[in-house]
Amino acid sequence: MTDFLIKGALGILTGRSGAAARAEGDIRVRGGMIAEIGSLAARPGERVVDASGAVVTPGLVNTHHHLFQSVLKAVPAGMNEALAAWLRLVPYTFWDRIDEEALRVSATIGLAELALSGATTVADHHYFFSDRYDFDPVNVLFEAAERFGVRFLLARGGATKGRSFDADQTAQLPVEPLDRMIASVEAAAKRWHDPSPASMRRVAFAPTTPTFSLNEPELKEVAAAARAMGLRLHSHLSENMDYVDHTLAHHGKRPVHWLAEHDWLGPDVWFAHLVESDEDELCLLADTGTAMAHCPQANARLGSGIAPADRLHGLGGTVSLAVDGAAANEAADMVSALYAAFSLHRAHKGVGAADAETILHWATAGGARALGFETIGTLEPGKQADIAIFDLSAPRYLGQHDRALGLIVSGGQAHVRASFVAGRQIVENGRLPWLDMDELAADAARVVARITAPREERRLRASM
């Protein structure tokens, strides 16, 4: 079922730049690869996928997520707090309540939301690893991704030192010695990491933050260990001024320049956020090929600001798009992220800050480059057939003169008519055929009720 012809689309957005950003005609897929694009006639017996009234794009690439947060949406205590207080009140308050069932349900919610918004590749940054667990979060997350059939990169996080906040957390944050962290990443890579060009599963080394989660001498050890294992490096950086103030106060340098001294820049590195990056830092990121995972919604929701993604792109740097965790987002889908990136940059910097085709490029080709998936991200012959077909029949798209851009400029809930990963169909007519949404809703309600119950009630439930 990996051979078919996509025919009749209103438009094809290729994910490429400049004049190559659009194509016309039909798309032939053979053996899970894009074989031809143009005016094509169906061959005898060839399966035809109807794209009439729809726009075809590369499958969207989400380069930074926290799937465990999908059961932590709209936590009242954190709704009107900035980053540090929100961290303490939401993920760092609830982390020890996310057991194996909660993580499995949360990952299913998050992956469903992503797949139904056109995502075909997901990078998840999971950073809680505790000796209290009787399960391995790495395996839970990879197994969830297997069910969906998406490409999946697990950015294995963690910390060797804790972080203090404006008040105590209800549970002490888990830490681990560096040698144990490295050994755990190596074990995950041996089981799951496939470095081949058409890989479906990869692992990256991703301490929670280089500023707050590692001791300075450990930075070079982590970078060396990741590269010795053939893994990419990932982390949060410069999400707000707390990061900048910290490195200036302790090291006399801004975060990017400080990390440059510790081997933490390069084309095998991508950072989430980078909101507070100055011109010199952006030039260094561009010159070294270090990528940005731009998270416009979460940064706006937490009042952190708008990352200079447009400037990094203009310098020739790699910009990708990400939804970040649902606990700081509440609607962690890629189409909402497309619209947020398009509208927020223009609202703050003027209409020349970003055009629709560039935003899609970030969400496709930019994402593939950031994660090192060289065979996806654009629609062109020879690439893997990671493809999304977005139905544009809803009233919000009617009356548009350039209908192909509706997906990016109109916002709202997308209707994915079909999506494919290496030619294998994932979404069918806005549905994941194997997933019982009523059952998932019941699972979500049960998990939320359990993790928000008073402590004594949780203990009683656990003992039953």
C-alpha cells in the first residue's frame, strides 16, 4: 500500500524555498518514495488518492514536545504565571504523579493531537527519570509512537543537579549521576536509535537545560559522549531572561557564547526557544549550523516573548517549528503553531517579518534539517513520502483567492484528509482508524482525576 497517485490538489506546497516553494499537478509515490510530481495520469490498477479541494504539504515536523504534559493542560495554579513559577506549579509539582499509565495515556493524547494536525515526525523531550519508577519512560514513549506509525525522536533528558525556585516543589526533582545518565542514554540508543537515512526511530542526548541541570565541567563530557554515540544534542536555552542573567552572573557571557566554549554548538545541535538571543548569538548560531526549535505558542502563553526566528532564518540559520508541551500551550497541534508563528511575528515586527511559505518551510524542511532526517521535509522526487493532505472545504477557507495558503494563514482546527509516513497511511479522513477516541477521553478523565486527587487519596488508591 505504499504505491499510489495523489491527484487533483488545489495546490502543492513543497516545503522548499523561493520559487520552488510551490508545485502543480499530481504526486506519484512508489515504494514509499516520491517518484514524480507533475501532470500525471493514473496507471492501470494504480490506487488514486483524491486531493480535490485540498492542499498537499510535506508531513509536518514537530521538533520539541513534552508528551507527558498532555494530561497537564490548563492547570489552574499555573494559568497566569510566568515560566519559573509555572514550572514549579505544573510540571515540577506533578512529575511524580505521572506513572506508567498516566504517561501512556498522555503520550497517546499528544500523538493523536499531532497526527490529526498533519505531523508525521515528532521529537519528544522527556526529562524526568527517577529511581522511584518501576517502568522506563523511554520504552513507553517509543511504544506509543510505534502505534501511531510516526517518525519519532526521543530527546532523552534529565539532570545531574536540582534547580531552586521561588518556593519548594511538593516533590524533590529527580537527579542522577552523570555516568548513570550517559549509560542510560547509551542503553536507549542501542535499543532504539537507527542512524540510517530513512530511519523511523532516533535518540538524542538532551539534558533539561545546560544552565540549570548540569554542572559546568559536565557540559563537555555530555557533548563528547553524545558525539561518540553518534547522537544529536538538544536542550532548552534562553527561553527568557533567567537564562541570560544566570550565565552573565556566573560565567560573564551570554548563553550561546558560553556554550560555544563547551562544544555545545554545531549542526548536530538544536535548542528549543532561544527567545532571548542577541544579534551576536544569532550570528554564531547561523555560522555553526546550530538550529532553533521555535515554540511561538508556548512562549506567548508564558509571556516569555517572541523568538527572533525570522532573524536567524535571514542569516541563513536553521529554524524549525515546535508546539512545546501542552501544559504551556493547551492546544499542542502543528496547525495552531503555523498560525501563531505567522501572526505573532507580523504583529510584533511588521508584515515583512514572515510570509506563509517561510513558516511552512520551518515546519517541514527546517524541522527535518534540525533533527537530521535528510530524506524528508520536502516534496520532491527521491524523498520519502511523508505527506499531509489538508481538506479546505470548511467555511473558514471559502472565498480565499490563494487557497493553498489557507492552512497557514487561517488558523483553526485542521482537517487532515490523509497523511502518510514513507507511503504508509496514518490518518484517514480526519481519523486515526485504530484509535477509539471515546475510550481515550475516558482514560484522560480518569488519569486527570487521579493525579489531581488529594495526597492521602492518591496514597489510598495506590495501596488498593
